[in-house]
Amino acid sequence: AQTNYNSPPSSLQDGVFQILLVRGKHVGRVAMASILLGLDHGSHANHPAAEFIECVAYRLEPLTEGSYNDLDGEVIESGTIQAQVLPAALQVFGASKRQNNAEK
């Protein structure tokens, strides 16, 4: 999708990473589909099973051997995953949504 609002409360300059967790005893396929479809406009953030955790670094360790890991839609090998925010390590250039619409 051209527009995707994975983390509506975030900005590029905030210096934190938002982890989106979906958990609950009754999160089935319909609820998961609703959350995933909500990424297009940000409504997933209001779903009762969605939880954002703010951090500057994280480490995920599998609970069982042979777990399935997915990073941004790509399957990666099973094992520990860790990341950290590197403030000011990247320069991002782009037009605002209003500028893009004015050009059309």
C-alpha cells in the first residue's frame, strides 16, 4: 500500500521504536484481518487486542525451537532478534501528502 500507518503515535524524530503486539485469548482470523486492514488508515491502534510498546532497543528470544519469524513481511531464520534506535543515523527526504496531491 502507498499509505500505511503502522504506528500512528510515532514520528521519525521521536527517537523511539513502537512494537505492535496483538494478543488476547480470543484473537482469531477475523480480528487479525481487521487489525491488518486497519494498517491502511491507522484504525488498528484502537483495536482492543492491539498494544504498542515504546522502546529504544529490544531483544526477542523464541520460546520454542523452530519458531516462525517474520520481519516486515519477510521470513527470517529462527532465533534471537534484536534491534536498537540510532538517533539521527538516517536522513529522510520526501514530499508531504499535500504536496503530492497538488502535483496531480
